[in-house]
Amino acid sequence: MIPFGQRLALAVSQKKNPVCVGIDPRASSLPESLKPKSGASPESIIESIEKFCFEIVDTVADLVPIVKPQSAFFEELGPLGMLALHRIVRYASQRGLLVVMDAKRGDIGTTAVAYANAYLGAGAPGSPAYSPWGADALTINPYLGADTLEPFTQRCASSGSGVFVLVKTSNPGSSFLQDQPLEDGRTVSQKVADTVESLSFATRGELGYGDIGAVVGATYPKQLEEMRTRMPSTWILIPGYGAQGGSAQDVKLGLDTRGLGAIVNSSRGIIFAYEQTRYQTSPYQATRWTESVRKATLDMIEALS
Amino acid sequence: MIPFGQRLALAVSQKKNPVCVGIDPRASSLPESLKPKSGASPESIIESIEKFCFEIVDTVADLVPIVKPQSAFFEELGPLGMLALHRIVRYASQRGLLVVMDAKRGDIGTTAVAYANAYLGAGAPGSPAYSPWGADALTINPYLGADTLEPFTQRCASSGSGVFVLVKTSNPGSSFLQDQPLEDGRTVSQKVADTVESLSFATRGELGYGDIGAVVGATYPKQLEEMRTRMPSTWILIPGYGAQGGSAQDVKLGLDTRGLGAIVNSSRGIIFAYEQTRYQTSPYQATRWTESVRKATLDMIEALS
């Protein structure tokens, strides 16, 4: 089984770009052709959302290495939403995409083991890489402590999966804890980063990157640059590009000279591209919304090249 | 709609104890009468687990004020496990129990809104307190920043729900971030506690407690005592009793003189009581496992009285 860090390097190299498409569906933003009628049943709303996500996957599968479904938007739909999420993850895998489940899980002991078993592993039933949700990687939260990362890193090793540990998030309030200086001179996020780097270093492959990644937002470019240096063996998942304000120049600070070492996520900027004026001009009509999505994906790839 | 903090005070007063039963099912620990046969299908394993959880609810519904399903153990079962979780939460509500969903969610902006909408609200469909998962409260993680708590506190206000913010967890590695001293002299967990207290103070009701709670483990009694003083308006959810090592003396430090202000969780110690020698003696046979569960619940209630 090829470790996640190496599979990601291969996928980024093959697709020649580090773009991660965030799958964050909202019923209110679906294109006209899929928008639920007022009074639609919850079941038919979820059906529309699922169709939308499948079309997104079809539209970007040949272009990008990885997609990132946001679990919250499916959990918000209740158990049927979770069934849809399950099918979307499987479909993306079938289409050759890596999948990082953005669920920001974190807990202690056997509970952390349960989360790791739930999400990490895109293999067939019966294989050591099988998990019910079938993701290649999972975002996780370090607040509970370094010991709570272990069940995840162990599962990564046994299933060829990866995790991305929250280090520095893209929101304005991320300074509340993450930027706080500790007595030893490091900030909270630097302390987490050092732990992540040591875990990733221990699993690094031929190209120098391991399986334990970090989330570092594009909205704080200086910190992104510092984190790139601080975590030389660590894949960085960079949210905050586009809609949240991070520019192409900003996110390039997370990449190494080979264009590896980071994946850059865009969610709304790609999947709802048809809402933007510049993607609404002919031939990107409302009924041909996937053309807008494809054009926005290609634009992002070009901006990062 | 009565706010969560007041509903919890009422429930604890009526049941005359602060016991929270943690619903953390594992197929390998089910009683003999429900244990899946080797080679059982995933569907029949989930069916057994669901039956077990319903029986747990039936067994403790007249004794305790609140139950706490651990989402991870249902997520581990895949989408069908999530359907079972959904039914278990509804059933517990129908049986008059408050439900805190232990899912430790946390994210930014609209994603945090989605998590809040997903879980917070045990009302009927169409009411402002409706949520697909139907919980009265949710555990949440503060690492992303104080701004990321707002969508949850707003949802609490609009739906009569509550949250419990992770402050100091019960695991050995919780010191990694939570005990770290900051430049202002507080530790990370104290800083989080002060934010939680100010949010809870703003929502406090007649009995002095608000809707924004805190998780503080029983395994660090000194910190529990300090946190009780530091957060006078805040309900504390205390994990770590029993199996994890916290004693009755320890957890009493989290209660006020009226026996309010904290709920004390036990999971394995109650739901798998029949695995303990002291609950296996006649008449607590394997086939009468709910009697062991009931006896263990009553013993915990007595120990905390």
C-alpha cells in the first residue's frame, strides 16, 4: 500500500497542479437546473445536492488531484445527508480523485480510534485500508493533546492514509489561541507545528514528505511562509484561497520549488462559480453551469502555475 | 422555549442527581443476548447495537437527567450507524431524557453554522428548535478561536439549546496545549474558561447558570475545583468518572452546594456494567444485563449524593 504522502505527491505531479476542490454544497446556491422547488421535501433537496456533487466530481476529475468534502454541510442534512456524503466520497475515489474528508475530528483514546477507523482508508471491504467512509485523509483538531493524534497516525500507517492537523486556521479569530505566545517562546500554533513535523518526518517518503499534514490558512501569508520553513516534511492544506481573501501569490508561499508540499483549497470560488459575474457571460449560461465550474478550476490552476 | 441551562437545572433537580450516562456502544462489549454472531453482516451488527442503546435508554430513563451519545462510535459504523444514532437520540428525547451529543465539533463561519443547525434543537419539524439530529446540547472544540463559538451560541439562543466547550479534557496528554501558560499568566484552558464564563454569564437564568457549558475532566481534581470557582455561571460536563479514574470525591468539586452546576458522565462503567465482577453475581446474570446497568447507575447516583 503506497503511503498517503507519496500518493498525494504522485497525484499533484500527474495533474501538474496543487488544486483541491472543496465540496461544500448548499441548497440555496445550487444552479437553476438543480435548485429545489419551494416546498420540496428534505429527500428531494438531498437528491439535488447529491446530483450537484456528482456533477462537480465529473467536472473536475481530470483536472485536479484531490477534493475535500465538508462534512458539516452533509451532517446538516441529517442521516440521509450522510448517506449522500458516503456515495459522493466513493464516486470521487472511483473517478481517480484523492479525497480528504474535512471533518476536524478530535477525541481521546478509543474514541479517537473510532474516528480514525470511521474515515481513514479508501480500500475495498476486507482490506486493511477499508473504512466505512472511505476517505484518503481526514482533518483533525489538536486541542486535546499530542497523545490524541496517535490513534490517527497509527491508522494512517496501517491503511495508507493521511491526516491534516489544524495548525493555523484562516478565520479572523484564529489568533485567540493559535497565535498566543507560550513561555518557551513559541506560539501555540508553532508548538503544534513542531509536533506535526516530527510525526511527518518519521513517515517521509522519497520526495521528502510524510503522511501527517497540517492546515495553514492562506489568509496569513507571513505565517504560511514561516510554517513552510518550520515543517519541511509536512504537506500543508491551505484553505482561504479566493472567496476568503488569499491570493495566488500568498498561497505559493506554501509550495516548494517543485510545486509540491501543499494543496490549495477553493470551495465556493469553484463549485458556485456560476454565481460570479465573470463566469456568467456566454457560453457560461445557467443551464451550462458545469462549464463555469470548469473554467473557474482552470483559472485557479493557471493562477497557481 | 425554556433555555437549556434552565432545562438542565430542572432535570437535575427532578431526578435529584447529576448523572449523565454516556452511550458509547461497541459490538465487542455487547451482552451475550445481543452479541452479533461471528460473520454477522454490518447491518445486523448495527441492529444489535441499536437494540442495546434503546435498552440502555429504557433502563436509565427514570433515574438520570441526561444521556450523552458518543458520535464517533456511530460514525465508525458508517451511514447506517448514523441512522441508528438519529433514532437513538429521538428515542431518548421521547423518554424524557435530555441529550448532549458528544461530537466535539468546531469550524469557522458558515461551516460552524451548519454544525450548529445539524445538532442543536430537540423540537418538532417546523419549529425553531428543530434540528435533524435533535440534540439538546453539543460538545464543541475552541481551537479555531472565540469567533467560531458564536454560531453555536446564537443557535443555542434561537433553539433553547446548549453547548459544552472543551476546556480541560481528562486524557494524560491534555497538558500539551491546555495547561500551557500564556504571557498574560493564564493557561490556555483558563483563557478558554474565561471566554466560556462570559458567554454563559450573559445567558444565565434564575438559578444562576447559562446555556454555554464547559468540559472539565474528573481526572484533574485540583483544576476542576479551580474551574468551578472560575466559571460560576457555567454548567460543567465532567467526563472521566469511574473507568478513567475520577472518584466521587473528585467530581463533587464541580458541584455547587445545591448539587447543581455540573453533570458527571460515566460511559463504560454503566453501559457495560455486566462486564464487572461485582455486577455479575446473582441475580445479575448475563441474560439480565439491564439489571447490572441499573444497579451500576443507582450505585453512581448514591456515590454522588
